[in-house]
Amino acid sequence: MMQTVNVNFRMDPSLKKSMESTCQELGMSMTTAFTIFAKKVTREKRIPFDVSVDPFYSDKNIRYLADIASDVAAGRAHLSEHTLIDADE
């Protein structure tokens, strides 16, 4: 039998619960899922998926939103309701 070691890290409780549920649906434990991840990282020498920052939270967009909020507060811009455009249309 292969010798194993414990690896500990912190995770948000709701994320852990969701991860456990998803792994169960896939018929595996979280240990198996993380082992698969570790083997793929080791074999490919990279994170096996895209890792990126949500552009909504970029400095440029935050400044843009702050400018709009400032314009609204100063009365230079007005907000109005509109119907949402369905992506399928």
C-alpha cells in the first residue's frame, strides 16, 4: 500500500459543503478529487484550468463606476428603468 500524508488547508464552510456534495454526485471523495487535481498539476506543470480575475472588480472599472456614481449624485446623470434584453433575441 502506498504511504500517504495529511494535507491541511482552510476553506469557507459553505464552499466545503458544496464541494463535498459535488464530489459525492461524482462518486468520489474530496480526497480523491484533490489527488486527481494534484496529479494533473504535477504531470502538466500548470494549473489545469484558467485562473483569472473578474474584470468587474478591476481598478479601471471601479473608477468608472465611482465616476458614474459621482455624476448621479451631482445631478449630471439620470437613471431610468428599461426592460432587460434577452440574450436569445
